[in-house]
Amino acid sequence: MKDFLVFENLSKSYANIKAVKNISLSINKGEIFSLLGPSGCGKTTLLRLCAGFEIPDTGRIILNGTDITALPPEKRKVNTVFQSYALFPHMTIRDNIAFGPKIAGKSKKEIEHEVDEMLDLIQMHDEADRKPSQISGGQKQRVAIARALINKPQVLLLDEPLAALDLKLRQRMLIELDQIHDEVGITFVFVTHDQTEAMSLSDRIAVMDKGHIEQVGTPVEIYESPVSSFTAAFIGDTNFLDGQVTQTFDDNRAEINVPGIGTIICYNDRKLKEGDPVHVSIRPEKIHMSKTEPEENRKLNILSGTVENMVYTGTSTKYWVRSGEWLFTLQKLHMRYLLDETPAKWDDHVWISWHADDCYMLEKYREADEQLLTLPDIEEAVPGSASPSSNNKDISSKESAPAKEKR
């Protein structure tokens, strides 16, 4: 069912701070929908408005055709799993899960049956008589989910539920959350600032920035076809270039003059015309690097450059290559058929190339978003965009290669 959970022109302010700005959004029944963005973007406020912990200044919230905007939290068919889990430390796991049905006045037999079903779902029958202090972080997370699900909500809200877990446990819990969702089939709304979590778990994602939604789409759409430089930068790494359209072609491609490099070819999805300024993005994994010059191809962009640094990550090596006035980030996966290839080293002369269709035109950062560049999670999320030597106001100008490796 489409339009199962609907936010209509929703706004919320705290003093002079507009946390949510006139947001309209529809979430489908049964999907895992993620609200993704940096700290302060409004995603948790939107979740709290849905849960009933906050009242919007304007707008409505409609759940399954019913306006729930004015309903208190206990009257909404919505349950929340908090980052802190909020388990009762003095109760056993079984009693924690049974808390909701007891408050609802269900019979002892009903409660025992429903708790057993939840223990089966989270695979924790053996730990049912333990206290929260006697189980692991991942197990606490499962108990918190079971305690929310036993109330049979129409929507389960998850507020950064994996933030307190280590990397390996987060990865395992993502799989378990997906399995639990498949079992119960209800709508999950998942709040996170972690791009990997959102991309791994979600059916669709809303990327948020400063109280508004930048883009809504599937993980593939968000990553492969970002509509703005904010989305491109926040979801993974990317390279940004600025230039001007000098020529357009019938096959939906455009020739762009980039100062400091020269002419490149890009997919003209925005239908720009000759003379228009343009801001483009190329993902690091789309750029190929070789020590020999590739054969010329009218759809292939080919540049010569020098390796300024590299970082080995196990599955791949990340390179920073200087070409003209720009610094490019690229990623080379380690595959068996490449093992005999001599890897590039610091200061090597190389050729980099990418297909015109892997180069996307974007809306550029707004001037008002300059302060966003100071947020730590943005700086960590974009570690190596292509950047000009001169200092302009694009996010790419903030990046540089790590310190050079010793010869």
C-alpha cells in the first residue's frame, strides 16, 4: 500500500531554530525507509513528531488513512526503539518484553504466548531469565525490538539503534533487522547518520539536510544518480569538477571546459546549453588508472597525472592522482586477474580515464550550506574529492591528499 505513512507540510521549530522545514513525504506499507543525514539535519525530530513525542507547528501526520497529528504517543499504532535501548534493568528479558501487554491488561496466558513468539523471533529463549546487564549489546538491541513489536504497531521507529555497537556487531545486526522485518512485515522507519547502514538495509532513503529533504530514492538511485552535490558527497566519496558547457551533442552528452584540465565529455541529463556553468561528479570507482595511455574513444575522458599518495585497505587501494590543477580520488579493487599487475607507486606517471556516462551534472552546494562543511561527520564522509589548487567555495576545495608516503 502506497502512502501508508504520510507527512504533509510538516514543520517544527525550537526557539529560532527550524528543525523541520515544510516536509512532505510518503512511506509505503511494509517497506524499510531510512531518514539519513548529518547531525542537526532534522531526522530525529521528524521521528519524534511521528512517535508523538513532539507536536508539529504546521502540517499533518496520516497513518493508514487516519490523521494522528494530535494523538498522544500511547494512542498511536507506532512504537519506538531508542538508541539507548531503554530496557528496565531490574526486570528479566522476559519481563521486559511482557511489559507492554501487561500494561494493556492482557491475560497471563495471552502474555506468555506472545512473549514466547517474540523470544522465538529474536532467538533468545535461553537468555529469557537473565537481566539486561547479563547480555551483550546486540542481544539488548534484539530485546528492545521485541518489546516494541509485541505491541503489534503498524510502524516501528528505530532511532539510530546500532550506534552503540562495534562494527562487526553492527554488520550482523543489519542482517538480523532485515530478517526480523521479513518475519513481521510491518513498516520500519530507520534513522541513521551512517550511509552504509542506510544503503544496506533500506528499500528507500530520504537524504536530509538542514531540516529539508534533498532527495528520496532507492539506494541505487541515491548513489548512482544524486541530484545535488550534498547527496553525492554525503553518500560515499566523489570527485567534483567545475566548468562551462562548450558544445552539446545529439546523444545526450555535452563537452565541458574545466579550467586547469581542459575539455571533458559528460552525460547531459540536465539538458544544459552552450555557455551554461556546470558542476559534475565522478565516483572514485568509476575512474580507471593505468600506466599506459588508453586508446582514444569519443565517449572516454583521458587525463595524464601523477600519483600523490595511496592507501591500502585490503579489498582495494585508494589513490590520489594530480592532473593539472585538480586532485582526483580513485579506488582500485584487488581482483585475482590483477595480481600480476605492478601497482602504481608514489610519484608515478599514470593515465586516468572514465566514461562520459559515469559523469553526472549536479546542483552545487548553496552558499548558505558553507557551515555544513565544518560538521565532523561530513568531513569524514567525503575524504578525497577532486579539488582545484585554488581555494574556491566548493566542498572539493577543502580536501587534499594525505601526507605523502616516503619513497
